[in-house]
Amino acid sequence: MSIDDATPEEWNKVNRKKDWEWMDEVSNDHPFFGDKPDNKPDMVNRPAHYNNGNMECIDAIRGMLTHDEYIGYLRGNALKYNWRCRYKGKPIEDLRKARWYEERLITYMLEHPSEHLR
């Protein structure tokens, strides 16, 4: 299924579960999530400003990019957050965001093993 011929709801059913099903199986004290109290917004894994509407921004970005472009996007964002972590006032949050993009890249490459070896 392509994002071009699916409604946002259909795309979410096909794509989101496989990308995010592991997140629901990991407790909030897992190192990937950090020590986030339940009453605070999760600014690393599910920031509200990227979750407006029926589709997460990252899913729309994946749908519009080629395989290589998407890998570059994930690598570039990980680099950006690592690069600026000492200068924006929230170093741990930025490092966790970098790790989020790196984990997303690992998951994506595991799901598409033959494509990233070209």
C-alpha cells in the first residue's frame, strides 16, 4: 500500500502498528524513554505538536520520501540533535531525540534489509 492511494486512517492501520508496537511493550522507565513522569507531556517520543490530525508527521514524511531520502532524513535529524545538545538548554532532551531518530532508523533498516544494501 502506498500513502498515495490510502486514507490517513488506512495508512495508520498498515504502518503505525509495526513501527510503534514495541513502544507499548516497554515501560516508561526503559532507558529509551527516560524518567518521564506520567503527568508530563512526552516531548521526545510523542510531542503533541507532531500529532495533530489523523497522522503523525513522521509517517507523512516517510510516505513522501524515497527509501534513500528517508534514511538521510533520519540520519540528518539524529546528527542535528546530537550537534546542538549543548547549546539549546535541554541537552538530555536533545540527546533523547537523537536516539529516537537513530532507533527509528534501526527499525526501518531492519524492516527493509535488502533495500539499504544497494
